[in-house]
Amino acid sequence: MRIENPRLDIASRERMDKARLFRLCVDPRSNKLILDKGMNLPGRGIYLARSLEAIEMAIKKHRFDRYGGLSDELLAELKEELRHD
């Protein structure tokens, strides 16, 4: 099966369709990692599968460390987005 817009999930390191992923990027003003809901903010984004398991795996594997870590606010926002899926 061919993936239309392949992106690498930072938790599993698996290539997935962009539609199945969150896009996160570093906000140039605050230098904090933020959720890019429109998937169009400037900069190199990182992609994370839209699941609680992927979030937990990425935290456990310290995948957010190089981007300044995962704030409590961003974690809450990701979980809220999952509730709406």
C-alpha cells in the first residue's frame, strides 16, 4: 500500500500518512514546542501519531528533549485533540 504524504512518526519511527499524525513545531517567538493544527507554520515540523500510546512512547524515549521538552499545556492540548477524534 502506497502512503500519499509519508511522514516519520517520532515515537515509532514508522512512516505514516500525514493525516494520521499531529504536527508539532517550535514557536519562533517563545522557543517552545507547539501543536500546528493547520500544518502550515514555518519551520521543520515533527510528526507524532494521533494516539495516547504514541505520546507516551515518545515521552518514554525522550523524543521531545531536543525540542525543549513537552510542556504540560501541550500534553493537555494533544489529549484534548484525541478526545475530539
